[in-house]
Amino acid sequence: MPVKRTTNNTPMNKIILQSVFALLVCAGANAQVNTGSTGSDGAFNPATSTVVNMGDHPNGIYQYTSVNIPSSVTVTFIPNAANAPVTWLVQGDVTISGTVDVSGQSPNGNSAGKAGPGGYAGGVGGQFASAGQGPGGGTNLSHSSSDGGGAYATGPLAYGNAFLIPLLGGSGGAGCLTYQDIYGDILASGGGGGGGAILIAASGRINVNGSIYANGGTTVAPRSTYSEGGGGSGGGIRLVAAQFSGTGNLSANGGYNNSFVAGPGRIRVDSYANTFAGTLSASVMLGSQFVIIPVAGSAAQLTIASMGGFPVSAPPTGLLTTPDAVLPAEAGNPINVVVNCTNLPLNTLITVCVKPANGAPVSGVGYNTTGTPAASTASIPLTMPRGGGLIYATATSSN
């Protein structure tokens, strides 16, 4: 969620919350996959390339009877207002011979690259360049650099987990500060958008001979590599079915500029019989974990309740343009951050990280020592930088 801290007349920090946890479910060898699909959206069998506007599905969940994407068809998406990831719950089989694409977009000049559904946008370029959005957003704004690209599955800003529960997309690349080239031209580009996230769960089988893409957006120099923003990180792809087959391609790679490639996203395949002989390109995990969407209220959850005694709005927007809390300039460091924890074992390690719009990230750690496993609290001291940025909390538990 967004938070601001005033520095004289300077806008404050924003907060975005991520709950990251380990989940392990053991299923019997003879268990069947039940997606719970009602079939209310009917069969999805587009005859021509289709752009799905997710505005009429606020939670991003589609309830299909079956899915068949022919070889000549590409399916792309317009995110809804909540920027929910794409979730297909299917009563029967899923056949993808064409292309399903939730990738992030490239920037248009100084503008930020848009994210795929469930992902995070890149930063803007130019005089007021900004870091990429999301927990792993690129931070280097000065020129083309390895830390200008977004991160997701790897690196010091890695987030999420190998189970892809919750389903999260990739983070945006940083925009580039204005650069004057040898011709005297003023150049800069925005950062690439993070790859989106998609979950396809079938009570039948999933066969992919085509492609599923959740790649990060790329950036192209307007003439000099020193004017490039960073690429967006790869997003998330999760497939759940009793049988998974095909010879196609699943890709959640990081976007790139002329010098560096952003971090990879995550691919998770849960099946009993996996005969897929195609390509999986990202951070890949294969297993048999058949919890598709956790029952409401049963999943681990973190909520940043207050900072320095000042409450934050709920639910958080996660947008830099609408801060969720404001901290006065006179509030001294360290700031005490209170994190409410739901369904987490006591003494779980809680990390709060601040990603300023400019400058290196800072973090603080603590433990949820007060309360019960159902509802507990962690109080974490944190040195809060001045100016705008993003704040998020993660939990790491082996229980």
C-alpha cells in the first residue's frame, strides 16, 4: 500500500504489501483435480486473434467449460481496474495450439511500459525519472545498468514463492534520467513493464503445442545505450491439471535493453502425469500441489497497519499517485512499522523493505511475537528515507 512522508513540500513514501509464504500440500496418488469451475463463461474457442478486456471480470477469474486456442490465434488481455492476474478455471480440457500472451509492454518514449495483468508498470524516463513499480522494481535511474531491470524470481529483490500462491506478476524496469548524447540531443526512455500472471487449471488435461508468454517488456535506446530504461522482469505462469502434455513453449523471461536482461519470472506446473516435451523458460518448479485458489481467510496474509504511529489506508492501492499514508517530516528515525499477520506461525521472520524512487532500498526485520498463529503482530524498526517510494512486507516461514 502507498505511504507518503513529507520532506518540507516533497511528496511522501507509498506502501505496497506483498505476502510471501511457503505452502506444502500432500495429495494422494489417486486424487483427481477439481477446479471448481461453474462453466458460467461457456467454452472459449476463439476463431481469430482476440483481445480479452478483463473489465467485466473484476477478480480476473473465468469459469470455462473448455478452452481451445487454434494455431493461428493469439489471445492478449486488457487488465481490469484491480489489475488482477488472469485465472482460467476449466471443467474439461485445455488445448493451446496458438498463443496466450500476458507479457509486459515496452515503453513509448519517456512513458512507462505497461505491465501485463497482475504485473507492475515500468518507471517513467526523463527529468523526473522513477524506479520501476513492484517489489522487485528496477532502481538504477542514471543509465543502462544491471540494477535498472526489474526482478522477480532471483536476486536481492526477489519475492513470491515457488508455489505461485499467491499468483503474482513481474516488476517494472526503472526509467532513465535525461541523457545528452554527442549530437546534443536530450534522450531518455521509460522502463519496460513487468510480465503479467496467469493460472490455468483444468479438471481434464492441459496440452500446449503453442505458446504461453509472460515476458517482461523490453526497452530500445533512442540512439545511445546510456538513454535506456531497464527491462521489466518476467511474470508468472501456473498450470494445474492431472495430465500436462505437448511440445510447445512456456516463457516468463525478463525483458532487456541493449546491455542487460531483467530478472526471470516463475513457472509452476502441478500435475500427476507430466509428459510435456517442450520448453520452459524462467525459474521453473514442477510438483503436485493441487490447491488452486486458497479458501478465503485460510491463506497467510500480511497487512501494514501503521508507520510511526500513523495508520495506513485499507485496502492499499499500491500506486505512487495515491499514497495510503503520510508521515510528517518531523517524524524521527527509526520509524516503527506495525505489521498485522494472519495464519502465520509465531516467530516467523518478517521483512519490511522500502524502495525509494531514488536511491538504494533499505529494509528492517523482526518477528511476529505477539498474538496467536491465527492473528499476530510484528513491530519492526525501520530507517525511513525521505521522499517518495514503495514499501512492502514479506514473511518467510518453513512451517
